[in-house]
Amino acid sequence: MIGRSSDLPKLPTAATLPSFDFSQVRVLILGLGQFGGGLGATRFFAHHGAQVTVTDLQPAASLQGSLEQLGDLEGIDYRLGEHTHEDLDRAHWIVINPAIPPHAPILDYARTTGARLLTEIGLFLRWCPSPWIAGVSGSNGKSTTVELATKLLRSSNRRVRLAGNIGASLLPDVLNIDPDDRIVLELSSFQLERLSPDALPRVVALTQFAPDNHLDWHGSAERYQNAKESLLGKANVGSSLAVLPVKSPYYDRWRRRAEAEGRRVVPFTADDCPDGGVGYRRGQLHSDLENNNGPLLPTDELTLSGPENRGNIACATAIALSMGGTPEGIATGVCGFRPLEHRQEIIPARGALNFVNDSKATTPAATLCALRAFGPQAILLAGGRFKGDSFEEFATAAHGAARLFFVYGECAGALRQALIDAGADDDAVVTADTLEQAFSGAIHQADDGDTILLSPACASFDQFRDYRERGDRFRSLVMEWCQLIR
């Protein structure tokens, strides 16, 4: 087998990458995916002349969107609808799609081939010429935090690129990155599971954390937590730091690990500004960092609701200031920031009701964040496919945080029972088969001033392709209702 030979092509470094000859390298992209997981690596290696094979368990018809994005490339060998041992045996380098779970049988075989097992995000971190990289992870809040940190740096006149789990891969463009560019990466636990410890960013941050997330993929809460905490390892450059939530029950554990790895810890909080960190003081977003000590802007100018978002703002501020952001840029960026699509997104609507699309809230912990921001005068729409999370603690916290609950989909029965067991009135928890039925029921029981909040606490896959399609459907239901009341 080629992959088992002792003369595997050596991976180039950032310095040798521009002159490296890829023409003799056999690269297998293990999993193209529907959502871009294999696109960046495929495009990079095909563009640089490697011998590229792309495999996926899904047939071509299911991958049409991804295949169309690669339509301008030639010479790629596609093996769709299966993974074969023969393809793995021929490969020098195997780039693993982050969506493939660690217990997948094909990975067991890949480990026996002797091929070099790689990831797109790991290759980017190895080859990026800029040392100014921030990596952000967490169970909730990471997308808002990286988007906001990016905006704060741009408002500070820094050239900044956003990528990772939130957007398109930067790997195809890695040779065009300047050493002074700022890079902000959202990193999922799937990506961190396989991230090489010698390729960690200079600045890392952990946001809100729920230990029972993604148990179906990781297999255990311990493995999920270890993936997140791996981000706190030793950086590949000097003067590294870790931005951590000081009010988290995991803070002391994370702080000790980060400091043991040589990182300076910058604490952040949604309330009183901690020493040496970022928080709030006397009605102001406040920095207590050594080189940026003082108030930044009044809290009444913040554009995001809820204590979790106040924490996200503080975290993003700490990241931006550590990456060359300015107090003026922070103030300008925070004031101009709006919630992301499907993340506590307020939908403009006529009439006396309010609507919030929080379809990205696929875990109970994320839904509790939304309830703290928009309850208790809220009607919660929740449900979908079970992800391995317990509803017991969620129901105890959610009871009283919303006026009514409409639960739907595969998890409707389990959600309803948990809420009833937690003390919710029987007539305050209504079951429905679909999101459309839940929305209709909520409309008919809503009073003026209520907020109809889609924050499902579950995955979308029982009725929708992904959380985006679910959120788009909710938005269209709101628009249809607005037309009816004109």
C-alpha cells in the first residue's frame, strides 16, 4: 500500500509551502459533505496539482450544491455513495471531514493504512503565515463572539478574515494572507477533536459551556469536554493568551490548564469587570487590560439582549483588544452590531406581537439563553430531533421563564413530560406535529406584547435539512401572518 510506505511526502511548512511540489502527492478527501466540510481542502489540493480523490457516503444527487462549487476544477476523481478501503490504501494524505464521528468504522481502517491523517483547519493553522490568529469555541455564543470580534477589529482599521466553522475555508487562499492580517476562527468540537496540539492559535477563547452537548457524535460528555479544553494547549507562537468566562463553574480548571501551557489568562464576565479582564463597571463596558484600561461605551448602547450576549460582547472585546483593536473601534463596532441570522434574530413584523428566530439553538442550554433574554412574556416553540441532551434540568429552569410552550416534532412527548414533571401547568404545554402547527397554535393564544420565540433546544433533522432551513421556514410563517393582518 502506498499509504504504508516509509517515504510518505513530508508536509510543507508555512515557509516552504509556496515552492512545494504537490504533483506526486495522492490526497483523499474523506467526506465532501453538504455544508462545505471538504470543499476548501479539495479546492486547495486540486489547484496546486495534487492527485485528488473525493469520497462520500452520500450519492451525487445529495451533494449537488457542493459539487457545483467544484465545477470549475478538473482532474478530481469522485467516488460518491461509498468509502472504499482501496481508496484509503492508495492515499498519502487523508483529509477527514469534521462531520465524520470518531467512532466511524472507516476511520478505524484509515488509522491502519499508515497514511497521514489531516484536517482542513489543521492544515490552515500549520500553513497560515500570520501569527495573529484567534480561535473561539464553546457550546453556545461562539458564532456571535467571532462575528463581533471580526467587526471590532475591522472598526479598528485592521484587515481581518473570519473563517472556521462559521464560514468558507481560508485554506484555498492561504498563500494570499499577509503576516499582519488578523484571523478569527470559530472552532467546533468536531474540529477540535482532531486538531493537532502543535497548531494551536495565539489567542483562544471559550464561551458558554454545556457538558452534555453533542453526545451523539463524541460518544461521552468527557470526550466532548476534552475536545473543547484541547484549545487551551500550548500555542505555536509566543505571548499567547486564553480569554475565559470567570463566572463559569469550569473557570478554575480552564485557568490552571491554560497557565500550565504558558498562556496568560484574560477573564471576562457579563457583569462586574474582573481584574485584568473585560466586563462592566458603573454602566459601562469596561476593560481592565494593562494596555487598554478604562470604559469603552455605555451599556445602554449595546444592541444585543440578555446576560449571555453581554458576556459574548465582553469576550469579543477582550479578543479584539488583544489583537490590536482600539477603544474607538470597539465602541463603533459594538454599537453597529446586529444579531446574526437564526441566533436570537429579531424579525421585523407588523402588529402587536414580537418574533425571534433562534433556530440555531439546538441544545437546551442555548434555549435557556434565549429565554433569559426574551422571557418571561414569551411563547416558546421548541422541538425536533433528540441529540442526547437531558431535558430534566432544562425543564426545571425553563418552567416560569415562558408564558406558554408549544412543543413539536420527534421530541414533543419527551419535552412535554419534562416540563409537566418540572411543575408546568398541563394547559401551558401544547404538543404539535410540526413547526407550522406549533406556530399556528402560538398565534391563536398570543396576547398583545407577547414574543413568539423559536428556540428549539433540539436538532432540526426530523423535519428540515438543517437549522437554517428551519429558521427560514419560521421567518416565512411570520411574513405570511403579517400579510393576513394587513
